[in-house]
Amino acid sequence: MQTVAFLGLGVMGRGMASRLIDAEFPVTAWNRSPSRVEPLQRKGATAASSPAEAAAAADVIVSMVADDGASREVWLGAQGALASARAGTIAIECSTVSPAWVAELAHEVSARGCALLDAPVLGSRAQAAEGQLVFLVGGDGAVLERARPILTPMSRTIGHLGPIGSGARMKLVNNFMAGVQAANLAEALAMIEASGLDRDAAYSVLSNGAPGSPLVKTVGPRMIARDYDVNFMLSLMRKDLAYAIEEAATRGIVLSTAATARALYDRAIAAGLARADFSAVIEPLRASLPRHADQ
């Protein structure tokens, strides 16, 4: 049975780590806020005081943190996981990070005799808790097969997209489209509310018609109910849009719709909604209406 170091127990990480414990993998867990480790300890995990301590005896190290900066600190900081990782260890970066950072991390991991998979996920809090995530994996196929027993309890699907960086690139494509759709839906609902249409009837038309994507059907009810309990944090969606814009620019592509959507997320962050669910992107639009229509 492979031993696992799990680094980062936020909205997604705690559900993922819990699935590994349920599958009877020996898990050593670390989080910047130690209190988040306690529920996993009660399930049988071992707590670590640093990523280096967690990684010291691990066969597989899994990271699920916020962004490039947090990932860099977890892997390469003074108490980072690579300071103690043993040769032959598999490093799995599940965070949504930039392809440029993935390339740098792959170099550092290889220099220590380890192997990296970039394996960001599709899904949110519920899917993480239920083991129903979709993994988008970049890296060597043989390494993926060694890591598959670890990924399986957390996943519905494991897709191998290609070499290192492929997972990160696909995740940014996915998330920029999701972020744009949510911003588009926010504008549509704001227009509906301002126009005096019956909001429930109008939303039914949208959700059951051509615009009715799974995201529209999931996020729309949250916007209508103003239920912003976090499934995916608004500031992280803004970050993903920024990473996608930067990555596309390196290939001569301008993501104009992503840039427009990012501006709306910036307005929401300025309104104090950075740590709300990304569906709260509608609120700055509502604030600018001549009236607030709770239909």
C-alpha cells in the first residue's frame, strides 16, 4: 500500500484526502492552518507540521493549493516537500496553476530523482467529497499507471492529456470557459431582473433551452437564491482567468471574452466578495440596478 502525503486541505483538498483515508491508504496530511487537519486525524490520518515532514516517508505526494505562489512554497520552500522527498517518489500537482510553473516544477522534481504528474481536476466540493472528480493528467504514461491506485478513489474519470503541462493547459481552457459562462449568466439574470420579467419563468427558458449548460443549471439557482456558500471561490476563478489569458498570449491568442469576464470578477472582489462562491459575480451588477428585484 502506497503511503501518501497530502498537502492542502481547502474546499477540495479535504474531500480528496478523506477519500484516500476511506480507501485505507496511509495518509500524512499538512495544511497551513493546522485546525483543518484535525477532522482527518480523527479518521486516521497523521498530522505533519510542514510539507517536508509530510513528504519524508511518502511514496506519493499530492498537492492541492490555491495558486503558483502557494504551490512554489509547498514544493520548494525552506520546509517544502522536495526538501525531504526520496528518489523515486511520485509528485502530483492537482492545483490549478500556470503551465510555466508546471514546467519549472517538473525540472526541480526531476533533479531530485522524482517524477511529476500535473493533474488538476474538474469538479467542486461535492465531487471531491464523493470521489467523483475528473483528473486531467499531464506526464509520462508509465508514471500515471504507478499513480493510478492513488487517483482512483478520488475520481470518476482519469484522462491522460499528454506530456507535462497538458493537464494544466486543459484545466485553464475549461475554467476560462466556465468563468465566462458564469459572467454571461450574471449579466443575463441582471437584465431579467431589471426588465421586470418573471425571473423564475425566464430562468426556466434559459436553463431548458440552448444556453442551458450544466454550469448554467448549477450556478443559476445559486445566483437566484443569493446562496454563495463556497463550492469554488470567486478569487480563484479570477486567478484562473488571468492564468488562461497569460497562457493564450504566449501562443498569440487574445482571450477577449476572458478579459471582459475578469473585469466583472474584479468588480466583485472590490465589493468584498473574493471569498464567496464565484456565483456571487452577479452582485456588482445587481448593485448597479435602479432597484433590487427579489422576484
